[in-house]
Amino acid sequence: MPTRIKNALIWVFGALGGILWGYDTGVISGAMLFIKNDIPLTPLLEGLVVSGLLVGAMLGAGLSGRLSDSWGRRRLILAASGVFILGTLGASFAFDAASLIAFRFVLGIGVGIASVAVPLYLTELAPKQLRGGLTSLMQLLVTVGIFVAYVTDYLLADAEAWRWMIGLGVVPAAVLALGIITQPESPRWLVGKGRADEARTVLTRLRGDAGAAGEELAEIERAERTERAQSEPLTLRRLLSPRLRPVFAVGMLLVLFQNFVGINTIIYYAPTLLTDIGFGSGGAILAEVGIGLLNMLMTLPAMRLIDRKGRKPLLLCGALGMCAAMVLLAVTNLSGLGYGALLSVLTLLGIALYIASFAISWGPVQWVMLPELFPMRIRASAVGLCVLFNWLFNMIVALVFPSLLHAWGAGINFLFFAGTTLLAFLFVQRLLPETKGRSLEEIEQDLLRGRPARPEAERSVPVSS
């Protein structure tokens, strides 16, 4: 088989991991409209059905670091696909709220593992000239999965077939399980386990050039020796030490604001919000398909702009756009407009502006910046901890939003998220460093000295006396 096809297959099966992640987090929004017809759900139980996956994702992400080092990347992805299949089948055959929540939790474990193991696997197998755009590409694939979930919801809406909506997630999970068996293990993991000869064989197979494979193997071995010499155990006390506390705080605030700007309320509950203002179930899910398509398409320019314009400009513009959208949604909802065309148009406009602003900024940028912020010696562990908290914050929003929507109505909630997006803008403007065009070592030195990192162009301007 030609080398190009072998490399392409790695990306195909990696893509399935990202698409599964997006599908299983997105499909519940449309299915929720019909689950309530078969399984009685209070607002709290509704939140638990959605957030059960996110609690499982926390566990899966938390376990992935140790398991990927002991089992290997490929074997862990295979295990994750088995967890996906079990959770998907269990949720699709659930007979009450407790079983649905339990199997959504199982499904979440697979999502959490995929969110860590798949990008790690692809990064370590991909040719270095393709490695740079990997993180943004994974975000794109997640949006593809969400879009596919929304289309599936729409096609099955007339039949109210929520069990099929959830159950069809078995198909990509089974393909991933069968496909990943044929793929090689990560050469970096093999080197770490003292299996350099196997790593050489894998690299030669992937690159199609024994000389290039030998050079890459030597580079991996040097990096492995350096990392072993410099790595230090990560503890909470160490992260909260005066030297590392500012870096950890910036990373945690980044993942906090990415979740508390309100994106999960749109991704998980858009059909519920739309039916509350007079949309029928079919119309609400059709509008959701448009939301998923916009989310996917607006991620594409972000992948091009993130290295051209920088991280901070995208985040600042995105925060302002989301704030404007939430203000529009709040005013529309609180103004007393009766059900009709004007209310529908303004609501859809607000949601579209919000999704476009998020997809071009906070969606992909967080995943690019997190590894850039932390020193090499604690980078993997610190990023893993931030991802765990990312799922925790995601879960909190998903859990409490239905109850807050029932208690306060949508308008007050939109005002709250308008406030959080404004705070996110101030955080980026005043605390977040710019990392575009800078080496990880330069960023590390500035952050540890307590100075905000500045882009290359800004640093090159001489200061007049």
C-alpha cells in the first residue's frame, strides 16, 4: 500500500474519534425533545441526562494519561471504541431516567478518553510538516460530528425515533474499533518502552524512507532522554507555588470562560429554547442543523487566521460578538414580543451571531493555547488537569441550565451569559498572553517571570527614550 494512503488511513480513523466525540455530545439536543415523551423527566433529570456524559468524560480524561502510558495509544483508542459501543447501545435501549443517565455516563468515559488519546495518537504518528494544524483540525472534526448528529436528529424527527438518533452512534464506533486494529502503535510510546526496533519499523512503514525514519527515530530518542531528565512530578502544591500559580490561573480561567460564555446552552438545548418560543419540533431541529453547519464552517477560517492574526485578536473579537448576541437574545426575550415571525428571526439571528463568534475564536483557540502556556516539565500533566476541569465546567453548565431556564426564563440567563462574555473579553485583554510567532521556551520564560508574552512584531519595535 502506498505511503500516502497509509498516512491517510491514520487521519481517517483519527477523524472518526473526533466525529464520535462531537456526535455523542450533540445528538442529545434533538433527542431530548422526544425522550420526554417516553421517559418522564424533571428539569433536574433533564440536566442529569445531558451532564451524565460530561461527568463520564471527566473520568475518562482523568484516566487517559496513565492508561495511555501503560497500555499504549492505539490500545486505549480501541478500548474507547468499545466503551462507545456499550454506552451507545445501553442509552438507546434505556427504559427509565436512571438507566439513561447511567449509560450516558459510560458513553462519556469514551468521549473523555477520545478527547485526550486521539489527538495524542495523531500528533505522535503524523509527519512533522502536518503536525501544526492538528489541534485545530480536531476541533473541526468535533464540529463535523455535531453537525452529523443534528442532521440525524432532523431526519428522524418525524418518527420521534430518539433511540435511533442515539443508537446510530454505534456505526462510527464499530468502524473505529475495526480500523484502529490495523494501525500501528505510536513510535514515541514504543521508544519510551524501550522498543526502538519496533518504532523504527513503524516509522519506515509510515514514511516510506528508511533514512528519514532513522533520523526521526534519533530525534524521538533525544527528546525522550531530555524529557526523562527534566520531567518532574506534578502536584497541586507545586502548581499553586508562587512561581507557577500565575500560569495555572491563566490556563484555568481560559477553560472556565470557554464554558461559561454559554456555548453549551446552545449546543445542548437549542431545540428546547426554540420550541419555547413557538417553533414546532421539526422546525426547531431544522434550525439546529443550520446551527451545526454554521459552527462547522466558521471553524475553517479560524484554522487559517490563528497563526496569521494571533490568538488574542480572535478571542477578543469572539467575546464581543458573543456578548452582542447574548444581549440581542436577552432583549428579544424580555421585550414581550408575541410568538411570530419577528421573534423567530431575531432569535435565530442572535443564535447565528453567537455560534459564528464562538466557532471562529473560543472554540479552537483554547485547544491551541493550553499546551503553549505551560512549561515543558509539567506540560502534559497540567494540560490534562485543565482538560479535566474543562469537562467539569461543561457539566456544571449543562446540569443547572434546565433548572435555571425553568425558574428564571431564557432572558435572564442570556443576560447572565452576556456578563460572562464581557468578563472573558477583559480576561483576554488584561491577563492572557499572545503566543503567536513565539517559541514555547520564550513564552515559558515570560510567563514564569510574571510578564505577559508579546507577539514577535510587538517585541521588535524599539522603545524610544
